Amino acid sequence: MKKVRKRITLAAAGAALSVVTVLPGAGGAYASTSDSPSASATPSATPSYDDNTVYTDPVPTATDSDQTEFAGDPDATPTATENPNMNHPGGEICDNPGAKYVAKSKAGEYISAIGPSNSNYNNTSRDMDMTFTAQASGTVGVSLSAELETSVSFMVAAEKAKFGGTLSVSLTAGLTNSVHPTAAPHTRVTATYGVWRQKIFGETYHLYSNCRISNDHAITSYTPLRVGWYVKASKS
């Protein structure tokens, strides 16, 4: 990824993503991804987009056609009725049946724009400092590629336990947030404001008391990570 200018100064910057090693236990997701009933999703390279850097690549926005913005109660868990025909007296018993979600891998950060992008052109022969200020506000939540067996709040907690950082059920991008890039001579700078979301591969299913599994399927989420900007420079 080629960077045109090294640094800009932010009036308000998002939190950096940190990594922890705590995993959810029996009260939630499995204690390790190896306990999952099927193979992990294939991870891909995760770009590290920094609000303090001006880039030349296109604005990274998600284009998955199977994604649906979640608009319900994030604490609600879909009802699953246990099939009595699956229970076998004297058979194996699982102590923690119920809806499950396992976070597997993450695959990049994408910005969900709040309001239109703004741009300005430096038509001089010297560097020019610019200021872009958010003109719109809004809240961005989670999007999902499939039905989730658990609540969205539980899914986000499991993702945060595995990957760490500031993952949230939703984030609000407010007004007056500004970014101050320096534009090189004869360069157009475009700034996009919004909520960065982490793309995460996971698995969701229902575990019965006899340790049988049903509704096992892969799921991809875009989970809010931080409020911030994406600043792009181009010659024109």
C-alpha cells in the first residue's frame, strides 16, 4: 500500500486495536477454536488502516452481497426447541447446551461512511494544510451474512474476547470531528468519515444436552471497531 504523505494530525482519533488472549469459557463460546465442530474459515491479510496516514488506494468499503444490517434487539437470542428424539438415556450429556458462536479469524477493516466524502484540490506548488470536518452524524451497527443462533451482544463479546480491542454492537459517529491532512502540490485529497468495521469469520450452531449439534453454519460479520476517517490522495 503506497503512502503519499506520512502523517496528519487528528482533532479526534479512534482507539487502537489491541490483542488479548482471554477466551470465553463454558458460559458462552467454546474455550478455544479447536473445540469447534468444523474447520476454521480461511484467514486473509488484515490491512492496518491508520487515521494518521494519507493513502492512494480506493476507500475500503464492504461490498458483500450477502450482508444484512442487523436492526433488532442485540440482546435477544433466537428460540431453539430441543428435539426429544435426539436425547438418548445413558448417553453422553453436555453441561452447557444452547446457542453457540465461535469467532474464527478476521479479514480486514472497512469503513461505513456517514455522509458524503469531501475533497479539496491543492493547485499550488507547495504543500497545503487542509481541514475536513464531519457534516453528518449517525450510528452504525453489525451486519451479518446469515442467521445467528446467539444474540448479537453475545457474538460481539466472543469476538472481542478472541481479538481484543474496541469491538462494539454499535458506534455513533458525531459532528465536529475533524481531520487535518497536508496535501502535496497539485494533489486532490478526499476524506471519508464514518465507522470502521472489522470483518470477522465465525461459526454459529445449537448444542443439545446430548452433545448433538444442529444448524451448524459459517457466518461473516462486520462489527463496529472505531469512529474515524479514511484520507485518500490522488493526482488530478
